[in-house]
Amino acid sequence: MSRKSLIWILSIIAVTAALIKLEHCSYAQLSKPLTMEGITNKIISKFTRVQHITTSDLATLLNQPDKKNTTLLIDSRAPGEFEISHLSGAENLQTPAEVKAYLTTLPQPPERIIVYCSVGYRSADLTTRIQDEKITGIPTQNLLGSIFSWANEERPLVNDKDKTTDKVHPYNKKWGQLLKAEHRAEVD
């Protein structure tokens, strides 16, 4: 075997090994079914400085009129996702700068901020960035399971026209599997 052939074979092996380890995923990890519990555990372990709130605790909080009015809900999903459905009263903000600008429009600051997205990753990331940029001293929490868990638990949602809906933007085909089929909106 020539030196050139050996280098070629070793290069193929190296590229194959790199592809197999792409994003630290093994074949076994890739073949595991996607579960909300698994996603939630990964979010908690990745975003260790973020405080989280469960959907049941948020529902209890929002059922207390004095607490509902002092809680700012931030939906950190894209506008197209927000239009299909969101938690009633939520603001669609994706960046710390948008959060900061929005807070300046309020007559008084909220007592707490709760951020959500589809499953909790983007909202945990935004929560971290709000903390890192010291946007506010207001306690800020990430909603575990986010809008997917909220919808799957048959909790109330509204669309961009403030009409009740039970459909949620699935984000994409893979992540949409975490939504019950009856809650998955049809999107292009």
C-alpha cells in the first residue's frame, strides 16, 4: 500500500469518526426517542444558573389576580409561532434589548418575569442573557416544558387575535413530536 493510499484511508476514517461524534451525539443517543423529560433534564443541566417554574406552579400563580397583574410573561419564540398561539397576556420579545425597551414602557416594573418558548431552551437562553446583561433585578424564571407542556396539559392559549385556541406552532417536524397531535398546528 502506498503512502498516499494510507493517508487517504486515514483521512476517511478521521472524517467518519468526526461525523459520528458530531455535536457529541452517539448513534445510541440519536436513536433514543425524543421526550419532554429528556429535553427538560438537558435544559436544567445546561442552564444551571436559571431558576425554573413548572406549568402547574405558573397556572396557580396566574389564577391569583393580584399575582397575575404583577407577572410579566415573555414568549421568546419567533413572531410566526406567537401568532398561532401564546399564553394570554404574554409579550413576544426575543432579545435582552427588547425586554429592556419593553420594561421602560411600563408604569411600574413587574414583580417577576417568566419566559417561555416551545420546550424551554430558547427561553432559558434568553433568561441567561437577561441575567448576564443585568437588564433588571426582577426575578426571572424559565417555564419548564414551556408552551408545549402547557398545551399538552390542556391549559388555555390564545392566538394573535386574542381568540381561544388549542393549536401550537410545532417549531419543526422533529420537535413537534413533543406536542399531542391534536395541538399541533399545520404550518408550511
